[in-house]
Amino acid sequence: MTARMPLLGEFTPEQAEVLKTATLKNGAVPNAFRAMGQNLKLAKAIRNLGGYFSVSKLLPERTMRLIILRTAHRTSSIYEFAQHRQMALADGLLTPAEIDALVSEGGRWSPQERVYIDAVDETITQFRISDRTWQALVGMHPVETVEEILLLIGTYLSLATFLNSAAVPLDDFVVDREWPAARQVPAR
């Protein structure tokens, strides 16, 4: 698949300033931000929103990765899936079997984790969660955390739309470049 959105190569001083907080420990700026860098105001807003989720601490990291990976799977976003799969495995948050279960509709999830998976699925298919899922979420969390869950799903739904439509290529540092065996990428 050929990228539709040009990726920034050399950065102007303004681009470097905006993208410096998107730079990884290895010095790389992910291709997602190289593509979004065409619109610096938007790239900064997305970077800030992503930064919020990474420091909020309303949700455990495992829960965030579960939600992000399920959203990536349901939106066919290989870019987001590969990135977050690698992070979840490196941080020991999810096992390879659990990640495979997220895409194969299998797995033994705790009742709480099942609610998060349902919230993603309902958002992707209905653009809203059911009363049952809402009640389960507010039974597990304060409303401010439920708001964060919904906006986390929505943020990654939005990012998947951009990444898929712009055909942003996987970064060179992504090791696992394939969907789990249980998941085939639909033809585009």
C-alpha cells in the first residue's frame, strides 16, 4: 500500500518544536506524526490529547491498551494495532494469547474487561454504547472515568480513520508487522 499523505522528512524549526514531544526514546518521530505534521495545529492538538491519556491515570495502562487494541482491530488499523501491540507486550500488560483473543472474539476476559470490549464494539457499530454497558461502566467507575473511556475510544476511532485513509506506513521500529493469525486485514 502506498502512502497517500506525504511524510515529513527534515523538520522546520516550528515542526521540530511541535513534534519534539512525539519523539520516542530511540529518537524516532512516528510516521503518524510525520503525516499529521502537515497541519501543525492539529498535530499539536492530537499530541496533547494523546499525552493526556498517557498521564491521566484514571484507567490502568492494561485497560487503556485493551481498549486501544480492540479499537484498532475493529477499525482495521494495522498501524495502531502494531504500535500498541508492541507496547503492550514490551510493558507486560497483555500476553500474545490475550491479544490474539481480542481479534478472534475468544478469550476469557474478566467481567470488567468484557464491559470495555463491549463499549468499543458498540461504539464502532452504533456510535454509542447501550444502556446495559453504560450502567456497567458507571457501576465500575466515576463518571469522569467513563467520559475518559468514551473519548479514548473516539480518539482512536478518529486516528484509525486518518491512518487508514492516509495509508500511513508502519514505522521501521515496529517489529511485528502482521495481524495475529486469527485476523485477516480486509482488502482495501
